[in-house]
Amino acid sequence: MAVTSEARTHWAGSLIEGSGTTTLASSGAGEFPVTWAARSEGQTGLTNPEELMGAAHSACYSMALSHALAGAGTAPTSLDVTAAVTFVPGEGVTGSHLLVSAEIPGMDDATFQTFAEEAKANCPISKALSGVSITLEASLR
């Protein structure tokens, strides 16, 4: 069964002086204020499209890696994944860097690296981001 998820943004004003609110409409999980300054310079307390993209990428990657590991009989005890998405004004999104720390009893590093790379290539958000560089640093705890 297909699931369609929705987010909505209300924006008022010009790009530079304006501001908006992005709402996670499907889940009702929250509203987030957004501005150009938060996107182009970074501002505490405000989000931007790239941070939201990073949230999607880290969650998707975690699910893909967990699923692959469990399918091989080595379910992880825990995974901590950060996706750092870079935005350059005038150029756009230039990449997503995945930083992964995993606890997987009995798994050696070489095998883990293979699973980590395969999850990077196959997670649906990675596929959606195929037009940008996706890098990976993965380690076992």
C-alpha cells in the first residue's frame, strides 16, 4: 500500500525579509519556523529545508541499514545516524554526509562497511538525492 506524506509551508513576504512556517501536516508532529537567513547563514531556533532533508535522510538510512542487518541475522542493538546536508546559496544542495555509529554484536568492521555502503546506495532518500554527492563515515562501537 502506498503512503503519501504531506508537509506544508506558509510564507509571508520577500525571500530576504520574509519568513514562514513549515508544518508536518500528515503526522501533526510539529511546526517549524523558516527564514532565508536560517537557510543561508544558519540561525538557532529556526530550521531550513536542508535540515528537514537531513532528518529524512538519517531516518531513511537508519531504517534501510537496520532492515538489511536484520535480514542477514545480525540485527543492530543500536544505530546513531546523522545526515549533514550542505546548501550553498546560488548553487543549491551540494551533498549529504552520513555519519553512522553502530552497535552490532559479533560483526566485524569489513562486513559492517559493506552493509553501510549498500544501505547508502539503496535507501529511498539516497536514491531521491542521486543528483548530489552522498558520503559516508561508518564505525562500530
